[in-house]
Amino acid sequence: MQIDFLNEARRQAEICNACRYCEGYCSVFPALHRERAFSDGDLTQLANLCHNCRGCYYACQYTAPHEFDLNLPKILAEVRQESWKDHAWPRGFAELFDRSGVLLATGLVLGFALMFVLAQTLRPESGAGFYAYMSHNLMVAVFAPAFLLPLLAIAISLRGYWRTVGGGSLRLGDLWEATKSAGRMKNLTGGHGDGCNFEDEDRFSQARRHFHQAVLYGFLLCFGATSAGTLMHYLLGMEAPYGFFSLPKLLGVPGGILLCIGTAGLAWLKTKADRNLGAPKAWGGEMAFVLLLFFIGLSGLVLYAATGTTAVGWLLPLHLGAVLSFFLLTPYSKMAHGFYRMAALTREASVSRPAPVQALAADTERANRT
């Protein structure tokens, strides 16, 4: 990680620690105020706890033109972005996406779409629905490694992050607390529950929180639809296509709608927000990720609506190309922030346990080592 980012983050964290005006704003400040000195790992943890709601910046009396020139959301965004690149495996892909996210995502979608168009020449002699254009075995052969290999890359990245921030043994209770916090988007509610002022200094709003929730739950519903289809195919012998009142469609259609609403809303908010309160160089990559998710949701819905028409022949390759690009880019795009955020929230839950629980956990860990 660039040492200048860490040193600047350390300077600002020390000033914030002395002031403590923003103590109740989000999880960053209780974690920050527990420390007296900040290691690189401490700063990396604080950066990944930060949701960039920007409330602390607008409330701060030490921003420019004050000589302290504090901009905590920006410096934490820079540290956070660098931490993802530092721990990404292989690292070079993260740097490439950071520099040319929109171009890379667009090129991959179109390139993979062309590949799937050509693959239609190998279409089976018989088949229903999408399988009339592409065999089930071909889809599995392409998407299984494209799903599993990025998960391996993420696991390696998170292992490095966990070591950097001094994470100990993982407890299910800590993971559950982190899951609840992420599900409620607790850190986007603002210090007083009025929301954040991400896009406007003078206006508190729950919009960013709700759009994030739409993306999260829309994605989970779409993943659930795919998982349900897989289980129905292999365990129950129920092959696609499925009717509207089947589990894959009952999960996938509302999931796609939520995904479109959430990503469109987040893209809109990003265009209104001050880029200088985030990591400006990462803006293009972040927008590329949001638009890619939007296109996946929209193309999936349009593809379902076009079932039985000749439009499926060109809509299917575009949709599959977008999904394949999303899988392969997950460890290096903004999607990685979900995994790092969960790790940061889990780490925070572990150090925030009541003292007796922490002491018991420490004693147990020492006993296990001996």
C-alpha cells in the first residue's frame, strides 16, 4: 500500500481521536477511539469499516480551509481501495480494473457475448428454452470454473486481510453480528438514524441505504434462483425451462427487479455526490461495477420476457457474457467490498464483545494451543 495514504490516514485518525465529536456516527469511530496509536493494520480495518456516508466530513470543524485539512471519508476510501489491491490475488488484475474499469467490463461482456454466439453453432439437436440455443453441459463447463476460481481468489485475499488487521479465531457469534449489521445497513443510518448526506451536505436521506439493500437482497434472490434451479435439475430431475410459479422464477424475477432499482439508484447518487470525498481514481471502476450489475438484472428480465421469440438468440449471449464477466471480475471490482466489509464487521464484532466473553474466548484459545 502506498505509504503516503497510510501516514495521512494516521495523521487524521489521531486528530479525530482527540476531538471525538463524531463518536456516535458509525462503527468507525468506536473502533477508532479504542486505540491510542494506529498501526497499518488498524488503519486498514478502519478503512474497511467505513461506508463512506460522509456525515463526519460535513459535521467536522477541521476540514479545509482549517489548517488540519481533515477529509476522513476520502483518505479512508483511498486506504480501502489500496487494501483491496494489495490483498487481491493475482494483484495485477485489480490494478487493471482500477485504471480501466468501464473499458474492461464492456470489452469482456462483448467478447464473451461473441463467444456465446459462436457457441450456438454447437447447439443441441433438441432442447427447450435456453437449451435450444446452448446445451446445459456447455453452460456448466463454462460457468462452474468461472464461479469457483474467483471464490478461491477471494478466499486467498481475505486470508491476507484477516492477518493484516490482526483477526483471531473466527466465532459464529461474531459472524452473525456482522451479518445482522450488513443486512440492516446499520452504518448507513447516520448517527441519529436520519440517514446519511452522501449526495447532499444539507439533506439527510435513507436513499443510499435503501438502494444498497435493494442491490443486496436482489442479488441474493437471483443467487437463490440459480441455486434452486441447480438443485431441481440435479436432485429432483426437473429440467428447465421452468414456469413462472416455479421457485427459480419466483425468486429470480423480483430479484432482477430489485437489482435494477438498486443499481440504477446507486449510479444516480454517485453522479450527484462529491467525488473528492471518495477515491477519485476509482470512480470509473466503481461505476462500471454498478452498471454491470444493472445490465445483468435488466438483460435477465428482458430475456425472460422474450422467451419463445427469435430475440433470445442474441439476448442470451449478451446476458451470459455479462454474468460471466461479473464472476471473473468479482475479486477485483467493487464487488470485493462486500467480502471485505463482512470481514471488517466480523473483526469489529470480535473486539467489541463484552469483556468476560472476550476473556473466556482468549482462555479457550490459549488452552487449545497448549
